[in-house]
Amino acid sequence: MATTKRVIPIAQAKTVSPEDALLREGWKRQTTIGEPRLSEIVKNYQAMGFEVHVEEYKTEGEGCNTCFDAGQEMGMSYGTVYVRKSAEAAPDDELFED
């Protein structure tokens, strides 16, 4: 009597990118930039009452990354700035509404 091999399909685990996780938590991507402007942008958003999160930027995927690649070869690092309204933020200002 021959036995048939039964294969049970297993769904591949879906990996969530760090950006997807941040967006789900209410963060909004603002820009990707290097120093010294990166520090200035972070300080300015904090001064306006936003929470700020910075992720290191790594070039990958399609699209033109020539400037980022050249900068990284020279030792520069870049960060992607994410912001969200702080629980202690000042009342809404129409200038910064979505």
C-alpha cells in the first residue's frame, strides 16, 4: 500500500519594516537629511512641541541614491526624521495641520 505524502502549506511570516511600524504608531515621515541640518530640524520640531524619532538612513532599493551613496563614502551619515504630536503639545495651530 503506497502512502501519499501530504504537504501542509505554511504561510510565510510577514516582516514589518521599521517605517511601517512607526507609521502605525502615529509617526509621520518628514525628511531624510544629514548633519548639520539634521540636528537643527530635530531641535526645531521639538521646540514646536513634537515628539521626534530619527532612523539611520541606508540606501537600498530602486531609485537614484547617488548623492546619499557619495556622502556615505565620505563618512557622512543621514537620518530620516519622523514626528508626531506630543501629548503635551500646544493647542493646534492651523499652520501645522495635516
